[in-house]
Amino acid sequence: MTNTNLGPKMLDMLTQYRAVPAMYRALTGLGAVKQCAEKDVAKILGIAPENVQHVLEGFKDWIKYAMSDFLHYTSKLLDSDEFEDSYWPRMSEEARLVTNLEPFKVDVDKITILDMGAGNAPYRKNFRAANNKSLRYIAVDKRYTRNRQVPEVKNVSLTLVCGDTESYRLAHPLPAPNVLFLANFLHCLQDIPAFFEEILPLLPELKVIKILEVKPDTALDFCFDYHMFEHSRGQRFEAEQMDSILNSLDSPSFKAESLGDYHVMLTVEL
Ligand SMILES: C[S@@+](CC[C@H](N)C(=O)[O-])C[C@H]1O[C@@H](n2cnc3c(N)ncnc32)[C@H](O)[C@@H]1O
């Protein structure tokens, strides 16, 4: 196996790993969560959604046991100091699956990017390569600790802000961003329109919003519904949801561009 096909193989394995909570949810979940899990399990097993319950019934104790095992190790991981040391680098590796740089081009002078929920901010190098000039980059994440460091990217001047929109507002003096970048972030929020209502008044110089998300129906999305539902309590971000956001932004349109096999970039010009 070469390095080039290891990425997709990893995604397949990740999908199977996520099948355990999806199966558990399909057995024990309620309402929309159950339906979503049934849809995921149907995809994994290659059967019709109406047959999922019948198939899982025969293995329900096994699935419950596998789920306890899974939760045992997950909670150990989440409680550990090493969580960010594995989680953010894992997201950076996912960023390597992006093959199209074009959507990272930004047509503004003195590019200043605000990346909310940035983690290791792995897409800095894509913005740098696509625009071929120095950038200012403000990365905000609620998990940053005071002495957190992220890998450097040449010609990108980076400021880390620990917290959320409120911390960003208080973290003066910072250059005013003209680009808002949200990568794999919106599913973490429980009220997406409220987030935009809160953040946009803080960004008077804003020209562009770029939203990077996982494409539906790829190995990355496959089974991801469970993860999204856990975070957002059922509110799944879809491209169509941009309509209500665009109405609140008073912006005429957005465009969606493929970043490769697994990701899509939505760009809103203001
Ligand atoms: C799935 S990760 C994405 C990381 C990075 N953007 C990437 O694509 O590699 C979501 C990140 O959002 C952060 N996050 C979630 N809710 C947040 C909030 N309300 N304010 C700031 N950061 C938040 C999490 O700590 C996590 O690092």
C-alpha cells in the first residue's frame, strides 16, 4: 500500500469504528437520532433502513458490550492531557486530503483571517499557498491552554486566542479580520444562526466568509451523523441551511466548491 491510498483506507476504518455508536443509537435512540443512526447503519451494512432493526436485534448484547468498551476508552481519552495532542494532529492529517487550493484564494488586501474553532489551524498553509503572500491569522479555540503551541507556517503571523466569540471580542488589540474561516466547526454549535448574529457585529471589516465542511456521502460523512448529533443535539449543518444564514447576512448568494474527494468549501462574499 502506498501513502497515496492510505488516506482513503484510514477513512474506511474510521467509518467502521464509528459504526459501533451508530448501531447502539439505532437500537436505543429516540426520534430523529434513531432514524439518523438507522440510515448510517443501513449504509454500513448495505441493507434497507427498514431492515436495520431486525438485523441488529440478533446482535444487541454484542453491540451493547462493544459500546461500553468503546465508551470506556473514549472517556479515558477525553479526560487525558493527551487528547488535544492526538485530536488536533488527526484533524491536520485529514486536512492533507484537500487537493484543490483554488477555493482558498481570497481577493482582499492584507489578508487577515479569523479561524473560529481552529484546533491546530491546519488550513493556514492552504491559504498561504493559494494566495502567495504573507497573512495574518487569528486562531480561536475554546480548548487552547495558556502555553498551547501549534506548528508554525512560514509567512503566516499567528495569534492564538483561548475561548470563543466573547474571548475574541475581549482580546484587544487584534487586527480586524477581513476573512472569517470556519473549518469543521459549525456542527459543534447548538444554534448556528445565533453564532452568526453574535460574531458578525464584531467584524466590521469582514469581506468573505469561508466554511469548510465534510461532503455528504463520503467515507468521512458516513457515520458522522452520530457525531454531529452528539455535538449539536440534532442540528446538522447542511448547505441548504446557508439560506437562512444568508437571509440574516443580507447576502445574495454563496458558492460551493469541491476541495477534493472529501471536503467542500462554501464561500460567501459580503
Ligand atoms: C472538529 S474540530 C475542527 C478543528 C479545525 N478547525 C480543523 O478543521 O482541523 C472543532 C474545534 O472547535 C472547537 N470549538 C468547539 N466549540 C467551540 C466554541 N464555542 N468556541 C471556540 N472553539 C470551539 C473545538 O475545541 C475543536 O478544536
